[in-house]
Amino acid sequence: MDDGFLMEVCVDSVESAVNAERGGKSQGPRGRARSAAGPVLTLLSAGAGRIELCAGLVEGGTTPSMGLLQVVKQCVRVPVFVMIRPRGGDFLYSDREVEVMKADIRLAKLHGADGLVFGALTEDGRIDTELCTALLAVCRPLPVTFHRAFDMVHDPLVALETLISLGFERVLTSGCDSSALEGLSLIKRLAEQVMSSARCVTLDLFPPGGGITERNLQRILEGSTASEFHCSARSVRDSGMKFRNPNVAMGASFSAPEYSIKVADVAKVRTLNAIAKNIL
């Protein structure tokens, strides 16, 4: 946060995690950054300040494997926050799903997570305070982000006050709209509410759909008081497979094609970082 802002990049692979952190810096063997000055930390200013580690980004992010977490932690130095979401879809969880979430939190802590990300709602669109309190207790002492379940609440101003009182460190939101640009007016109101609160919570901006890009980041940051923003900064690269069977697909119709892979783009990470530095 020395630059006045923090960029969080959501990733679903080791390659994306490394690209997000490096922000376009050259890399030596095994993904280690080359630097005559010494520690890898000296090279991080052009990249992500934090990583959100997920699986299933096409579903908005689900809990990643612990194997992925272990290897990512070996390859990057920035904090890694782990998504705790047992499935796609809504944020109303059964008792068995809650047990899965608690088990995943414990495992994520065991394997080096620096923070955790979850959200839970009641059937009427309010924060599930009982469940959130129980999950927060399992998460501690790690910091916790309430994810974009916030954008599905019935009353965002009441929901934010609830999250502040529960002790969440940050809230991920697009202003309860289709994008942060569309939700800017609400984001401003939420930011004012945060500033007037005796307890501190950070609003972390997330524009879904096309996501944060070089074309919209300036408008988003200038139109809000957010000091953090969340993006994937991904581009598509072609698969290395030479033999391809065009008649078979591994996923549902909305899945990504088998022979194209979305990864965090080092050039995009650097560009977004440079834009934010000029604004914040």
C-alpha cells in the first residue's frame, strides 16, 4: 500500500499467480524473479499486492485445491487469500456445506493461506450473521474478506453495517450492479458509511463481466474513494496440444474451450498498476 492503492488479482493457476505478482518482470528458473539487488520482494511494485486464489472462475470462484495453494505459496511472496466457496450458485448453504467450508478453512490455514474470502446470506437476502460469526471464528487470526455475495443482499447499507460489526476487514463489491461503473453511486454511499464508522473496513472494487481494463480503470478509481481494486487481468493463450479432438468437450456449454487457456497477463498487470499509480 506504499503507492496509496492495492491491486488484488484473482487467479486459478500457478502460472497466473506468478504472472500477477511479477507484473511483467523477467523470471529466472522455476519462476524466480532475477534481480541483482537481491530479494524477490524488490521486484513486486509493478505487480499485484495480493492474490485471491480460486477455482471455477467461470462460476465466480470456488474453493481451490490445497495442492494449488501449496505450490502457489512456494512460487510467490505476496499475500495469498483463499476463496472458501463449496459450489457455484447462491450463498445459502446447507449444514453439510458449512462443514465443508469449515474443513476447507482449517486446511487453507494449515497450508499457508494469508487470508480467507467467503460470504453467506439468509434466504431473504440478508447477511447470515450466525454462520458468518462461526466461520470467522475458524478463520482467525487471519484477515477475512466478504466476497461478492454482498452484491446479492436486500439492503446493502444495512448489510455493510452488519459486516463492519462482525469484524470483516474488507468487502468485495461492484456496487450491487452489473459493473462498478454502473454501481458507482452506491459505492460512494458505502464509502461514506465506512468513513463514518468507528471500525475500519476496506471496499475492494470488482467490475464483473469484462472486468477492470485499461479503458475503464481510471473512471472507476476517479469516481470512487476506493484504495483497492480487484481484477483478473487475463488474456487467452492457445493450448500446447498438437492433437485435438473437436468432437468432445470436457465441460458444459458455457465452459471455456479445451484448447484455449485464460491466464493473468503480465503486460495487463503492469498497465493497470501504472494507471492506478497515476490516479491514487
